[in-house]
Amino acid sequence: MIHVMRNNTSKISNPNHLFRGEKVLNVREANEPSTIRWTDLNQKRRHIWYMQLQTAIVSVGVIALIAMFTAFCKKRSTLYAAISISLFNAIFPQFAKYLTSFELHRSEESTQTSLYLKITAFRWVNTAIIITIVTRTWERTPQLGTTLTKCSRKYFFTAIVLAMAISSSYFWSGFPYDNLCRLEGSNEVDQDYVGTWTATTFGNKTIQARVVKEDIAYKFCLQDLLRVDDKVTFPPLPKHQPKGSEWMTPDQEKLVELFGWTSLVLTIAVVIYFACDSLRMVRDLFYYKHECVGKDQKINYSDVDIISAFVPQVESSFFPYPPIML
């Protein structure tokens, strides 16, 4: 960019790349036509920056107000602060979209970048800085041990793996997601459809479509094994495709077959695993087996010369350390 501003022609290895033999140009790939905001192209750069600066100031101000509100909630209760953080995490992205709509941008890429920066700055403040301040305490943390990690590994991780396997099988079965199947036994379009037609898109835009006899004819077919014939099919297998409306390729059928049976086996295994674990928990409510750790030294507690005494304490949110009861 500096060479362009200074028109430093000595940095151009091939003189044929100079514009009219004397100008250094900043050449870059053009944006896609569908991403260009045509109504903002004629706006002056100074006006565009001014509008973006205004929205940036508003965004910073709103983020600061949310931070102060969350800090105020923290003084009342940590629970209120947690609710405030979760609530604003859901509200602010919608506010950022509304605020970005007032900005002037020459392309959708610039618009999405501006929106991304606002949401990222807010999330960084709201979920990093504020949470650090809210959770900062000098109180002793409870000794949780390995209970939380065991619970996460046993239930959460297992459920996530099963959900991923099932969703992946349906994902591969629905490819290519266009709900179109080629008409069998017909290589030409019916004469009733030949001609130029006016169509309306979902964005209420009118387009011209031209159909010739040599085009390939397609028909609608629902490529979703979750809703085929108004019933859920599990596991998703190629044989569940409606007769005459098959859309899967041979390679895709093999892959879907593999994913479908794998998801079924995993589902059965997880159900059995959870059922056995539930039965084990119910059994432990009525039957308890005690296992001693170490050996009985045959020494009474009262006969020990050096004994660690128990000091009663009182937990209070007004003191960083629990006070000792005297």
C-alpha cells in the first residue's frame, strides 16, 4: 500500500504491470455481486467512517453499562450476577444487529465484520473480565474431589458421542439437501414447461427463467429420513428412501449404511450402560458394602498424645476468611 501511495515504480519487477506505463495500482479481487451493498457505494468514505464511529461509541457505552449493572448485581448476590451475564449474552447480539443496520458499508463482508467485532468485544468483556471479577474471592473453595469430572465423563460425554453419531447418520443421508430427484425414464422436459417463465424468489425478487426441451427434468422428493412418510425412521438406512424417489448415490448408500448401523449399536450400548448404572444406584440405596482401608492399630483415640483439635468456624459472605468461634 505504501508503494501505491508513493507510486514507487522501482518496486515493480515487470514494467508491463504499470498502469499506462507510469502508475502503480492497488489491484485486488472484486467482491461477489451478491455481497455488494449497491445503495452505499456512492457514500463518501468520511461519512461511512463517521457512522461507524458513532455506532462504535454506542457499543462501548452499552458494554460499559452492562458491566456496571452486572457489578451492581454482584453486590446483591452472585446468583443475580450469573443471571445478568446469561441474559445479556442472549440480548446483546440482537442489539448489535440492530445497531449495525444504521451503518454504511460497501459490502456485506464489511457489515458482518463490524457485527462480529461488536459481539466479540462484548463477549470478551461479559464472559472473561466480568466473570473474573465476579468469581474472584478469598474464600476457600469446596473440596469437590473427582465427583464432577466423573459425572461429566460418565453422562455428558457419553450423551454427546451418541448425539454426534445419530446426527451424523442423518446428515449424510440427506445429502445433497436440494429435495430434487431426477425423473426416471424421461430425458426431456415436458412440452408444457418449455418457454420463458417469471419466477419470484423468497426475497420477493422477480427473475426470468428459460426452460428448453433438452433440459433435465426433476421432481420434488423429501430428502429427510426424519420426515419420510410422516414418520421417523431409525436408524437412517438407504432402504427407507421412498420408492421411485431415491436420491442417494451408490457410494453414499454405503456410507449411510455404515453410519446408520453404527448409531444403532451405540444407542443400544448407551441405553444398556445407563440402565445398568441406574440399577446400581438403586441397589446401593438398600445394600451397602463397606471396605476397610488400612489396619486397626488397636490404639484408642484418647490415648494419642498429639491430637489435631477441631476448631468450629462460621461461614459469612462479609469476611474473606471464616471467623473462628470462641
